[in-house]
Amino acid sequence: MNPNQAPRTRVRLRYRKMGRIRFTSHRDVARIWERSLRRTGLPVAQTEGFSPRAKLHFGLALATGYESDAEYLDVDFKSGEMTVDEVLKALVGVLPDGIEATGGAILAPGATSLQQAVTICDWDIELLDVASGDLAQWVDQVLGAATLMVTRERKGQKITDDLAPQVRALEVGEPTSRGVRLLATLGTQPRAARPSELLAAQEPVHRPVLIRRTRQWIEQDGARLEPLEVGAAPAQHTLVGVQ
Amino acid sequence: MSLWPELELVLPDVSKPARYIGGEGGMATPEHHPSKVAWLLAYPDTYEIGLPNQGLQILYEILNERDDSVAERAYAPWVDMEAEMRAAGLPLFSVDTHRRAAVFDVLAFNLSAELVYTNLLNCIDLTGVPVRAENRADDDLLIGAGGHCTYNPEPLADFVDFFVLGDGEEVVSEINAVVRDWKRSGKKSRQSVLRALAAVEGVYVPSLYDVAYDGPALVSITPRFADVPAVVEKRTVADLAEWPYPKQQLVPLTEVVHDRLNVEVFRGCTRGCRFCQAGMITRPVRERPAEQVRTMVADGLARSGYDEVALTSLSTADFSGITEVVSATMDCGAGEVSVSLPSLRVDAFTVGLAAQIQRARRTGLTFAPEAGSWRMRQVINKLIDERDLYGAVESAFSQGWRRMKLYFLTGLPTETDVDTLAIGELARNCVELGRAHTKNPSVTVSLGGFVPKPFTPFQWFGQNTVSELQRKVFLLRDDIKRNRGVQMKWHDPKASLVEGIASRGDRRIGRVIEEVWRQGGTFQEWSEHFDYDRWTQAMAKHGLSVDWYVHRHRTEDEVLPWDHLSAGLHKDFLWQDWRDALNEVGLEDCRWTPCYDCGACTGYSIEHIVASATPPAGGSQGTGQVPTGYQPPAAVAVQLSGVGARNSA
């Protein structure tokens, strides 16, 4: 049989990345998923060719050191009969401490890739050594600024961007035992804005102790949808949430 | 207890922070207790290099299985992390539970390479205990070391409390019992625990020995007390089947070298290559039963999720029934698991084996002819015929490989430029063989500078100078640079020189290692941190001659810095083998031929454990004779016309 015509299921999974495992890189996490899926024994589809690999599709990279409540990946299975329940059950006990699958959906054929579909992310940023009042003032300055120029280096070249259009929301959150939380919503298109860039965009520069992505959103016709809600195969409605 | 709250503040600022988080699959979560000995097992190089170390993982499991010990792991922090740690006042820590090193009872290092010696000093310093053993308080951490480099521990004798020679599986529990008693009695006297450790077979406590010199010459190393052994014998595990470790190989969260399942199929090697320290000090050959190998592979793959397994040993193609074991391994992976055989002898690499290992995915293929000419290979006793090499290369190309790596040494005893240039000819012939199967065959020649090692027949040989090694490297490079399909890589001859200083150095070299470390010379095995001038300047500062330690030929009657240690090998056997080498006389593999009494079996009343009484099929099997009925591939036969003539000369 031509493998291109073999029955396939594409499952979108949501997972957490918490605790010390947050210091692994995006590449590390991809390898962790490959090994964990092999341990489940589920029929994950493989690429063709010289060096076959599992067909996994990851979304927006999470910077090394950041935690997340809402990471996503799409997995292709070489079976038309997969259910989300079956996949989530098989993953229990095979993922390392700190990574936990929290939901999934069967995708309709031709669903947009995660990287392109997600337009904004919510961030929870814990800052050290700053009082709530001072942070509120800082937030006002950021929101009031006409432009927020940030410079980054890419392949040895300095590139300057205006971050202001990417700051979709910003507010002071609850105090913590070590400092204060800053809640931010940042745009991802055409390039995902990083919380570290936001913190560097306005004096005084605050020191984050923990940064966590709390949600990723797809904006569609003015509504915000979770990636599990978009592209789900209409007939199945197999959205499973554990959150 | 845990330093994690402080560590997580510095980790965002260092490169590859996942090196420091632990959390691997198979990690132990030990419960420390005053009645248990706490071991911190350390590898004095980066996490990526150290994590896969099988010796360390075996001891980690054995100690965590015992009810009177716990073990955690530590690795050398990279330079950026070390700077952050020193700035924040953070000590060396375990990656398992992030405890500070000082709360452990023993800090035990695995020593696999000489260039990490300065890292060992740095790790000790980061624990907060004095770097010199003589300055330590009664209840300070005990510093131990094991691994191949401890067959000449003298350069580290001033810094390490005890060394262990040989296999660690059994002796680690005996050491644990001694330390446990010392801990339970309140760690009152360091001297008493060191004396008790010296009584354990295989343990060497350097501070209990006096060293005498006459000018530059070493005169003697003798025990200071009657109950301390004059000669420390290595430890050998008689039967590998009793030690199916690691059972829970660690599965790291971040990328490391050898990132795959590793199953040791046998220990020891009697091929008798005269340059190879590992082959001399790990005798005799002890094969793991094939059935146990299959179980360890199947369980390990299911547990880890790896899709690659390496069957490890010093020469895996020599394993009895290797083709069947590889075939069974491929079957249990349902066609998605690849097998790599890291040490392959060309005379045992057959078409059948090549066909098996390429079923899932072709892993890299490295052969080690070691020398370019048959004369040179007789000197080093690597008795593989050119036809063996071409047969193996032909097998690989015919099974779809397009590139391979050939490993050679230069700077070998009696080597002439004819021998060096013969490497180029071998490589060219291999590429020609490949053209029958692929448009762009590629052969990479990897050239290392030979460093003589203790307990080998070449321990008396004067190492080539840096300029001589460099000259030979460039000679070969210029010879092959016009050949399409042949690439060349080489090791820095200056690094070989520093390795030579430590490899056969005596106790006085400790001052040089300390000097280089104090000047910031860590990670010397990393080319971006290696500093040759620091080493030569430190040698000069302490009045020690590089020429005397490295380039001088040693004499038969000379006292060697490791004469008070024993790997079982008779010194007169080694000397005879050295004379045989100079006379270009080869010596056959004793696992399939009668014993010639090197001492490794007879001295310890043990013997080879080999399932097959005959060598695996194929090749000349170290005899240099092509067996009856052996059919070289057609393409080889054409190539051989010139080569064969030189062989018989």
C-alpha cells in the first residue's frame, strides 16, 4: 500500500512543563517526546527515508528556563482509529517529572500548523526585588509609550524592533513570597515577543525569577480560541481537557 | 538541605542549564541516613561527557541497592557555571537532590583520561575541602578515584586519599563497609580509615607509601607500615553474568554523548594490541551470556524509549555469535531500532553483520587499522591483513554505507615515513572500493598521536616530540589532500604531549597539575581551553624535564612509578613483548590459542569466559593468514595485486 494513502490520525496534545525540567531546551523536549511516545508503544507515524523519525509537529518554541501550562504538539499516528483518551492514558507514567499531558483533540485534515495559527500568549512573570506600587508605575509607562524599541542579535546582526504593538495587555498581579507577579499578553506574529524583551524595553529593568506561559490563543473572527478548539475534526468532538 | 532555590536563580544565566538539573529516567531518590554511607560519584568533565559513563552508573546502582549506602552524582561545572557558583558562594553539588558535596562521606571520581586531572582538583576545591590530602581534617570528605587512569595514580597521589584498581562491582561494597564503620564511630581518625582502606584488596592509599628519588630517577615506592601491601593488585570480576548492570540506565533529559542504550557484551580483550592499555589491564575476556544480552537489550529499550542500542566492549565483533545477537536485537525493535557496534575489528566484520546492522538505519562506521603498513601492524600486534580491511570496507559499501572513518595512530615505535604514507594508500584504496557501489564514497582518516601507557609493552618507549608528530601529520595531510573522497582529521600533538606527561609521570608531576589548575587551566581536553604553554612553563618552574618524562626511552632495570601496582601482567612478559615488537614478531590471541602466561589469569586463578572455542567467521583473525575457502570480494581481488606483493616482502 502507498503509505501516503494509509489511514492517519493527527492528534493535538496540550502539556505542561513545570519545575526543574523547565531548564531543558525546545530540542530536548522534542527528544523527550520521541522517547516517551516510543515507550507507549502507540503506532506513531515515521518519516520516510534514510533516517526515519517520528512525525511530531511542535508549536512556538518555549525559551529555555520558562515554565508553561499550555504547550502543544501535533502527533501523526499510522492508524485511523486513534482516540484522544487512548493517547492520554498511554502517556501516563512515561513522561518525565515536570511534563504532563493535560488534554488533546483529533485534528481535521489540513488544519493550520500550530506555529502559524497561534497569535497571542498569556504570560505570568514573577519579579524579584520590586514593590507592587513601583511595578504599577512601570506598567503605566510601558502601556503609555508610543514605541518600545528593543534590540536583539541574530546571526551577528543587530536588529531593532518596536515591541509596542505586540503588548496586548499588561497588569500587576498578586505578590508572591519572593516578589510580585506581572501578567502580560504578548503577540506572536510575525515573530513571537519574549517576556525577557518586554522587561528590557523600559527602565528600570526588572529581574524575573520565574516566567510561565499560561495560555496560547488563536484569534478567529474576534474570538479567542484555545488551539485544541481549532481544527478539531467536526464529527468527533473529542476535546478532552484535564485542566 | 537542597541548594535548588539558590541554583535556580543562577541557571538562567548559564549555558545549557539542563546539565545541572538531574531528573533523568532511572535516577535514584536516595534517603540519606546517619547510618548509611553517602557517596558522591563524580565525573570530572562536563555532564554531556560524564553522564553516559557506564562504570559510574554501575556503582551508582549497586550503592543505591544496598541498605547501608546511598549514592548521588556530580559533574564538573562548565566555566560559566563555575564562575556563577564561586560568585554566589555555591559549592559542588549533586544533580540528584542538589545537596552540597560536603554532606557526603566519599567523593569518588571516575578517571578515564589524563587531561581531566586539573578538573579533578577544581572539583575538590569546589567542595570546600583542602585540595591537598595532607591538609584535610579527620572528618573531611574522603576523596577516592577509580577508572583506567588509576593504573598510574602517582601524578594525583597528593590530592586523592585512595585509588581503586580494576573492576569496581565487588570492591565498592568492601570499601563501603570500611567507611561505614568509620562513620558510625564518629569519624575520629582519618589515619585509621586510610589504614583500613589500604587493607582492602585493590585499594591503594598513596599517603601510606614513601617515595625515594636519586636526582631525576625514581628509586623506590615503599609502604611505611608492615600491614600496608608492597604491591597493590587489581580487582577482577570473574563472571560478568553475575553483574547485569546498569539495570536502569540513566536516560538524560538533555543531549549527551553516546545518547542511546549501552549494553556491555564482554569485558577484557586478548587481541594483544601493544599500544592498548585497556586491552592489557582488563584481561581476561569475560563474555556476557548471549541470553542475558538479549534480555538487557529488550528490557532496556522498553524502559528507556531509545531507538538505538550499542553493544559495547573493546572489540564487539569478537563476541561469540555476534550476528545472531545483533539479529535478535533488531527483531525486538520491530525494525525501528538501530544497533551500533562502537569497536569493530575489520577481520571479524562480515557482510552478514553489515547487513544486520543497517536494517533500521545506518549508524556511523569506524574501523581502526591503527597503522598503515603490515610491518607496522606487526610491531603493534594489530594483526589485520589489508585483505581484512578491504573485505570489511567492501561489506559496508555493498550494504549501502557511503562514508566511513578509519582510525590510525602515528608516532608508533620504529615508525618511518613509509609507514605513515601507507595510511594514505589504504584510505585511497578504500575509496576506490566504494566507487563500485556509490558515486561519492567518502573515507575520513582520523590520526592520533601515540601516547605510551603504563602496563603495556610500549611503557618503555620514548614518545615522539611535538614537532615530530606534527611533521608526520603534515606529511600525510599533504599526501592525501589531492585525493577526492579522502578527508583527514588529527589530534593536536601538543595535547598528546601533555597527556604523555601525566600518563607516565611520577608523584612530582602533581605540582605541575596543581600549578596549571591554580592558573585557571581547567577543561584541558577541550581545545578552546587547552593551554600548552601553561604546562611547559609549570614543568620548567618545578625543575622537571619534559624530555626526561616523555621523550626518553626507559630501560629494563628502571623503577617505573607504577611498579608497586599490579594489573596481573608479569613485567618480564611485557618486556619480552616489547622486544618482540621491535623484532616485528606478532603474538596470537590467547582466548582461542594456548596460554602464554601473561599473568592476568594465572595470578588471580580466573580464566576466559568465551562461549565459542573458535573465532567468529571471516577474515584472517589476527593470524595475518587468509583462511582456506575465504573469498575476497571481486573488487578487492583486483585492488590487491600491488598490496599483496608488499605484504609478503
